[in-house]
Amino acid sequence: MAKPLVAFYWCASCGGCEEAVVDLAEDILKVVDAVDIRLWPVAMDFKRADVEAMEDKSIAVSFINGAVRTEEQEEMVKLLRKKSQLVIPFGACAHLGGIPGLANIANKKEIFETAYKLTRSTQNPKGIYPQTTTDTPYGKLTLPEFFDTVKTLDQTIEVDYYLPGCAPPPELIMQAVTAILEGKLPPKGSVLTVDKALCETCERNKSKPDTLAIKDIKRISHVIADPEKCFLAEGIICLGPATRGGCGERCINANMPCRGCFGPTKEVKDMGAKFLSSLASIIDVDDEKEIEKIAESVIDPIGLFYMYSLPSSILKRKQGV
Amino acid sequence: MRVLVCTCKGKIQLPKKDLGPNVILEQHDDLCKKKFQIKPDEKVVIAGCSPTVMEGLFPHATAEYVNLHEHVVLPGHGIEKAWDLITAAVAKLEHVTPVTTRVFPIKHKEVIVIGGGIAGIEVTSQLARNGITVTMIEQKPFLGGTVAQLDRLYPEGTPYGHTLMPQIGNMLQNDTSRIYTNAEVTGVTGTVGNYTVSLHTHPRGVIECTNCGKCADVCPVEVDDAGKMRKAIYYEPTYPDIYAIDFDTCTRCGECVKVCEGKISLDEKGIDKEIQAGAIVVATGLAWYDVARVEEYGYKRLDGVMTTLEFERAVTSGRLNPKKIVFIYCAGSRDSKHLLYCSKICCFLGLKEAKLVVDRFPDVQVYIAAMDMRSSGTFEYLYNTLRERGVSFIKGKPSEVFQRNGNLVVRTEDLYTNELLEIEADTVVLSSGFTPDTQTFNKLGVRLEHDFPILFENASLGNMELPRGIFTAGAATFPAGVRDALIDARKAAFSVVNLFHQDKIEMQQPNAVVNEDLCSVCRMCIGTCPYGAISIVEDKIHVDETLCMGCGICAITCPSYASQLEGFNPAALSSHIRALVRQGDILALLCKWSAYNATDRAAYDRVAYPQNVRIIRVPCSGAVDISHVMDALQNGAKGVLIGGCYPNACHYARGNFRAKAREQILRINLDLLGFNKNSVRLEWIGKDEARKFASIVKEMNK
């Protein structure tokens, strides 16, 4: 019997998700035994034309990592959607927008200006920016359009499941692959991890007092966190209570608070807004001026509360630019 | 789903319109006067008068109220607004989790009365007369409360015993009451119909007593008990007829044991007990404000400065023979550093004591320095009598009391004569106000406003019951004299009798419910509950439905929405907002206790505000999630106003401060996301501040 065809594709991403596949180590052999990898730009040489030539729905599952930032990415994911039975956003960027999604606090113009003109190492006195078409004596050159707004995969195409994480841990990848091969999949739209927040399995939750009450917010870079204690109890922002578990608490075990790469739990639409609502409840100060001071003490709140989820939030991006 | 529209006797006529499948529109002439059959699990939109009026009429409905009368008809907003509001209410109800009807059987038709003063005694008598068993818990060794400490009662100087003793006698006529003195309530669990009250009885020391009084004769310890001297073992002629040892001052010398004709034990242990009851009456009476906090008056620092109670007791027991007295009124009352309110009865108390002292010592010189003399009702006669008898009234608030040449000096202004005075005196009496018994109220989950039970402020609502089988009587409700305390006590007894006529009561008050499939036991919610209703039971978050008051603060705190308030779940609110708010609108999320009422007030006072202000009633400003503000902004709202109670007036303790923290954090984020950060505002809007509400929304609408 022919093995099911699988595609791996990357969009706006750092390459960490590709690493995560490699991190399967010996397990990758089991995967290769069971499936036929038909597209994997980082490791294997297939062209777009090869995908176009395939019959619709002939790929069993496409794992797509990275957010959608350019026209080319948009075209490719639409093509893959057409050719695949299942599409699974792979990792935080495809799932929620991820780190590249933080670019939504700027637009194309601002990004180009910074990247191609204003940075100290750039010399661009004529102000030349990338264009989608450029006429040269040797013919017309084209580049994909760079969008103003970074989108998640499910804002671009219909998707079936989500594999969360920055990057998804190997155990979850193997679980997902096994579930697909065995046809034991949960309802469409599920995130392929547990439903409850990280605190459920976090060892440090035991040290959390019943009444959380913080009087000031500390930065992890300014204090030495007690490796046994709940970060929130110490006044260090940890998004664990608002983030899906199943990650294996990799950050916590390295004495770093959770930053939310697994995304919000089931009922929550806007992770940052939800966590902010929760955090405000445990600020134990009754003086209006003091409250203002604490709120202002958070440096880069968008980067902290929406580190991975800005494009998937209710407001999606900075307005009016 | 049914949409019940009140035409207000034909004044509102809505054209027939399709509200979607499964939605039936009914128009009625007067919704407020008809009896409707509504099934417990039925969802209804009730469009008529303000929800403050209507919700009392539909107690068993998972209802969304559309305020047609105050938000559309009276402000003269168009009929299309009515449709918008109704459509949005339907959209909300489609996603709403129903409010569970909880049935509370009245299991124990017995009552616990906390406090054995005049009010507690009256409640007990009245209930006993109706055949109801009462357990009275009194903190002191003897009944009688404040009345028993006084020498006489105003306005006529009736000896305290003439009023109190018949009351006690009446109460003891009925054998359906149990009385615990020297006892305090240590915990309360349960709910209406089925409370369990734990109490601890402190040792009395005297076990058997013949009332011979030899013990007090031999006791070497002299105690100054609020101006009157007694021994460490003592007796008060109220109830019970057994001496008691004041173990705070007793030296355990054993002299009393030697002469006792009955039995005294110096190492008796306290007793813990649990009592079941169907209702609790709080009659904890008056607590005097600690006047030592008004440092400039020198109480406890200067000899001769005393409280009104000490003065009355010292003079009438013959210990004090004053020549020149200054009464300082409002000592620590109506003062931004102390009590903000007027305690209502202290003016009368002072007048009574001035009368007492001029009667007793004809040559005494008495000054009363008062910002205002509030001698309401017939007390004006007493005031006039005292003026005729030569008491000097000074209009002013003394700035200081100090000592000079062995005399006390009161420095004050007199606004009648526009003079600065320094009055020398041997005695200065500080007339202080009274404080609420917040400790007991908090233990019982009674909602407070300005620290007093909310019922006091909202008596006009006609609902004389505090939440769930708890009633107040007498000065615990608000400082009161004997007459008012007795009236209040009868009201409380009447409410209990009313309650006990039923075998069960059904309540459809929304509770927070926890979805265990989503709850990670992160504990963020526990400390946010103002009533301590949330705890961990067997490694799971547990909401005690008998304590939950439905404020929704825990639900908004939950980072997973595992805890949700029935009838106010985030998905429902979100669809409500999305259906209601359009491009350029202003969303006003208003606390049902304060700001929302200001919009009704605006309707009555014809205070105009723009039609694009979309109003949603929320249980508390602290129950507004940032996501909901985001929903509105994404729908194109020009601004979002969150209206809450003033600081320290939140009906759920600290809900408004939590809202404040959310607003601050949100504004910073909105700024970074390209919104005008002033487009989201949290404002304290009192229930009558229609103009404030209107001017805020107009400003936001610019």
C-alpha cells in the first residue's frame, strides 16, 4: 500500500519548528517509515511546480509553520490547502502569529524604513525599497508583496488542527503524527494538547498561596527567582495560568516564567486581554495613583502579554497605521 | 425564546418584525401588573421599565432586560433604538448560560439573634410570641447592651430600668428562647433555612450563685467600667441573676472562692457549640467610635476628658462633681479624618446629659460646642429648655483641648459671635459617633455600603430582607435610639415570621460555577472573592453557593473562563456587545448598583445624552473583562465607558479597584495599539449623577 503523503512548509518563521522535526531524533525514522514526505523545503528539493502537479487532496497532511507575512506565503498555503486533506498549523507562529506577529505594531512602510534605511549599518541615501517588480536591462524581476499585517494561518486558509508551541515539543509532534496515522483525531479545530492551563501540571503551583496579592511587578532580569516558588507569588509575570499546558514546562524548569507560546485555553479568544484582566485582579493596591504606577511599571506590555498572540487577538494589530 | 414587550398602556407600539427563528414576540399592555407563567429554564427578553423595577417581578427567569421606558421612551430616542436593544438582547440570550434555580428548604424554623441589647430582646420576644424558638447570643456576661450602661433615656430621662426590665421580663415569659451570655459567634456556614452558627462561650467563673454579693465585697480589684467603679467580680441587675468574673482584670487571688455561698471556679474552660437555625438576626447594637483617635482632644492623655458614656456613668454614680463642663459635639464625626457620616443620635445623648447635670448641680456651668445642633423632632423642646436653663451653645468645632494651670482649656471658634474662645473647664465631654459592626456583617456576607448594610440606603426598594435569611435589628442597622431600635426590631421579627411561613424558598440569583474540564486550579480566583466563597476542596476549586453573591469578579479573573457567572458568561456578553455596538458608538458598561441608575435618573430629569451611547448593565465594574472592551473597539466603538461605584462604596468590597487596575493596564496597551487611550474610561458615577454620566458620554462622543 502506498504510504500517506506528508508536506512540511514554512512561512514567516525562525526555523525553530524545522529544528523541532529534527529533534524527533530516532523517532524521525519511524515517521519516514510510515509516511512519504513529499515537500520539505528546508531539507529536500521539491519545487512549487511539483506541488501544483499533484492531484487535489492527494497530500494526507500538511504541517505548516510560520505566520503569513508575504504574498508568496499566502499563495503557497492556499495551494497546499487545495492539495491536502488535513492542514495543521505547526507551532506558535502559524497558530497565533507568534514572534513575527509582533510586527503588527508597525506597518510595511515603517518596517521597510527601519530595515532598509534607518538602521546604523545601512547606507541607502536614495531611499530604495524592495518593489514587487523591478525593470532591469536583463528583464523584469519580481518579488512577492510584503503585507502590512501578519496573519495567522487560520486567518488565511481553513485549518483542521493546531500543534502549539515555540517550537512544538517532540512528544506532541509524535502524538499528533500517531493520532493521524491511526485516525484517532479529536473534533476539528482542536489544539493537539491538553485543555487545561499550565498551572495544572506545574510543580510550583503547590507553592502558590491561596490569595495571590501583588504590590509590585518584578522583571525576571532584575531578580533571582526562587526555583521552587510560583513566579506570580513573587510578583514576576508568568502567563502559565492563561496558557495551555502540555509543553512539559520547559521554561519553568529552566527557572523562566511562561510566556504563553501554547496559546490560550479553549474558551478564551484574546489571550493578552484575558491575562491582563486576571492580573489586574491580583494587584493588591487600593490607591488610584499607586495602581497607575504599577500599570506603568510593565515595560513593553504588548511584547509581554501578546508575545505570541497579537495577530490572533481581537484587535489583531495596531490601528490607524 | 420569548420577547415580552410592554407597551406601557399603548404608549409604545412596535411594528411586527422578525427576530429570527424560535423567537416569539409578545406585546402586553402592562407587563408590571400581570402574572406570567415562565418556566424555570426559559429564556426571556423583558422589554419595559428599568431592570431595577422589572427584575423583582420576574424572579425565576433567565432574563435579559431591555430598558424601553428609561432608555428609549423618556429620552425621546427613536423606535429603531428599541429594536437595536431588543435584537442585541436576543443575541445575548442565545449564548447565555441559564441561571440555576436553587431551592432552599427552610429546614430549621428557629432563629439565632446575635446581640442581647434592647433590639435583640425585642426581636426575641416578638418571635417567641409567634412560637418561634430563638437562641440569643450575647457577648457580655449580662444582657441589656448599651441601654443597661446608661442611667436614663432621652428625651424624658426615663430610668433605663423602666424600659429595659419589662422588656427582659416579657422575653423570659416565653420559654422558647435559649440565652447564651459571655458568648461570641466564631463562624457561620450554610444559608437561609439552614445555617450553622458556631459559638464560643467564655468562662463566667461563677457557676452557682445565691446573689449574696460577698464575693464582690472581698474582691480587691477595682475596675473603672466606662466611668463607673465595680469589682472584678460583679453583677448587673438585668439577666442572668448570676455574678460574673471579668477575667481580663481578675488577679485570681481566690478571695471570692473562700466566701462564696454557691460555687466559683477560676479555671473553668470555655465551651464551643454549634447551633442550627433558619434565619439570623444581627442585633449587635452600638459600637462607640474610638475617640482617642481624635488626638487634639486629648482623650486618655488629659485628666477630665471623657466620653459621653463615661460622663453619664461617673456623674450618676456620684464619682464626678463637675463645676464647669464643655461638651464637644461631633468628636470624630462628619470629619474627613474620622467618620464621614452623622451618627444621628449623639446630639440627643449630649442634650440628655446636659439636662441631667444641670438638674443635679444647679450651679454648674455648661457649654456645648457644636458645628450644628441636630435636634430633630421633639428634641427641639429639650434644646430650648437647656437654653432657658443657661446652657451656652457655641457654634463651632473646637480645634484643641489642652491643660493650663491645672485646668482644661477648650480652644474654639464661635460662629455666632465670630470670636475665638478659650474656655476653661474641669470636665470636657467628647460626644463621639458610632461605628458599624463590619466584622459580623462580613462574617455573614452582608453587602455593605459606606460600611452599613445596604438595606439601610435602599429601604425604598421595599425589600426589607438582607441576602438569604439574614436580618438586622436596631442600632446594628444604623445608630439608633431606643424607640427606633424597637421599631427596627419589630420589622426584623416580621420579616422572619414572613420567611418561616414558607417551607422552602426558590432563588434564582446568579452564582459563579466552575467548569472542572477547564480549571487548572491556578488559584487566581480564590483571593478575589469578597465573600470567601471560593476554596480548594479535594484539589478542586469549589464555590460555596450559599456564600456566592454573584458579583462575577472571580469569573473575570479566571484566566481560562473556567469560572463563569451564570447569566453573564463571556460568550453571551461578547455577542451582546457585538450585536449592539456599531461604528462610532459609545459602549457604556455600567454597574447595576450605581452608574446604571444614573441613566434612569437622566431619563426622569430629562438629562439628554446622545443616542449612540449603548448601555449594558453589569453586576459590578470589577466584572468587566478587558476582552469585552476589545470586542467593542473592534466593532468600531468610538469609546468605552465603564461606570462603577465610588471608591470604598463598592457593593462587592473591592470590585471597583480591580476595575481601576484593569483600566490602567488597558489604557497603556491601547495606546501602544494605536487607539486614543482616552477612548476607554472608568468613571465613578453615583446612582443619581445623571449629569455626570451625560457630560462624560458627551465628552467621549466629541
